[in-house]
Amino acid sequence: MTTAAAKPTLLLVDDEERILRSLAMMFRPHFRVLATTEPRLAIDCVRRERVDVIVSDQRMPQMLGAELLREIRAISPNTMRILLTGYSELDAVVASVNEGEIFRFVNKPWDVQDLRTSVQQASLIAEGLFAAHLNPHVPETSAAAILVIDADPSVTLAVRELAPPSRRIIGTTSIEAALEELARQEIGVIVSELQVGSQSVVPLLKLLKAQHPQVVTLVMTPFRDINVLVGLINQGQVFRFLPKPLRRNLLSTSLVAAMARHSAMVATPALRAAHQVESIKEASEVSMASRISAFMARLRGRISPGLEPGRA
């Protein structure tokens, strides 16, 4: 039986007392539960003591959940962050990734078992992160290439102009060409559109993150389907969502952050664990991911391996 002293700490933040009581009751048997309706008190708590997991609502009068999780990440990057929302807000989804780097995005009303599983996974990951004593300033030393998947050649050109001169940039305009390069090259960062021609790139991005968590993905798209974006958070751990038309300053800072994150994950196995993904759920995406996986296996049979699971 888990003792109180050994329980991981879970911090719940929601402006509705009823929801806090419900969540606290659900998690108290296995967690030391702290709960507050005040985001500022949550920030003070994380400054004061170790918190393994924070679950925050998005819509709160004092502060949006994405803003709270951004501050929590700055104070305690090892605290795993989960965002709850009852609203389909595109801005909340994008901010939760770009600012809060959340582990999971959960819609209300939540599935009890799914939420339990997500919080339990997050607590195990946090335990590893706190134990690893991570260096937040790992130098960006990887020579892995940046792969661009976009039918628009101006995107590859912009990445080539903004990335360090020493970094190899590979531009592709189809999934097949991208797979060829993934089988041949060491890839650290992917900059991808969600659609190339008539093909969805989403199953490929999810599959790659599941098999190769050290690969960091920037999605650049005008596409605004909130369900697709949420799926890419939970099942693809996308690092940043970037808008089109292309914004050079935003792309530049995102590339720098992505390359640094890739180097950190190569150096620190515990950090790779923080990017565990949910299983792909959409039947069409499961089928496509299976075909992509089989195709990659065949490619590796005839091309010298470049990308190996767990390495970059």
C-alpha cells in the first residue's frame, strides 16, 4: 500500500469548487492532492514545494489555464502539465503548446479512466525528471538534420536561411520523399505542413513521435481544425504550432528552441520520457500509420539505417 509520504503531489486548479471536489476524490487514494480556485496560489505553491503534476482548467476569471501553465513551466519545468477545458478554443489549444508545453489536453466532460491514466503517466515521468536533476542549459550540439515536409518551396528556403549554416536542411514535398529521407538521414527536427497534396501528414507525425521521441516537430499550417490539433498534442507531442503565412521571427525562435530541445532529449533519456504519446485513436489514422510503418521498414531494408528508435 502506498504511504502518504511516498505519494506524488498533484495540484488541481479550477474556479469551480464542485469540479475540484470531484477531481480530489478521484485522485486522493494515490496522490497527495492540493487544490485551489486561485491560480496565483497555485504559482506560490509550486515556488514553495515540489509538485509532480498540475491539472488546470482553462477558463478561469483570474488567469487562463494556458497562462498559468506557462508560469508553472518557467518555475518548475519538471512539473508535468495537463490542461482541462470545456470549450473548443483554438487559441487555448495553440497557447497550451507554444507557451505551456503541456503533456495532455483534456476536454470536459472527461473520460475518468483516460484522465486517471494521463495523470498516473505524468506522475511517473515527473519522478524520473526530478530524479535526473536535468541541466536546463544543455548545449545545442547535435548535427542531426532538419527535415521540411511542405509543398511550398518558400518554407524550405526560409528554414535554410534561418537555421545555423552548419545545419543540414532537407526539403521534401511528399510523404514518400520524407520517408526516404527519414530512412536515410539522422533527423532531429521536423518542420511540417499538415497536408501535402491530397495526403495528410498527421499519421506520420504521430507515428514518428511514438517511435522516436527525440525528434522535435514544428507544425506550420493555416489549418484550424481544433480536433486535429488536440490529437497532435496528445498523440504527437508537437513542440510548436506556427501559423501561415510564415512569420520569420517566430519561425527563427522556434527553430532555435526545437534544436535545443532535440539536443537535450538526446542527452537525457528522462526528458524523452516526458514526450510519451497516447495511442492513435482514429481508425483511418491507425490504418495509415500501419502502412507508413511497414513502408519505413521496407525502406530500411534497402537503405543504410539513419533513424533508429530511441536515437537521433
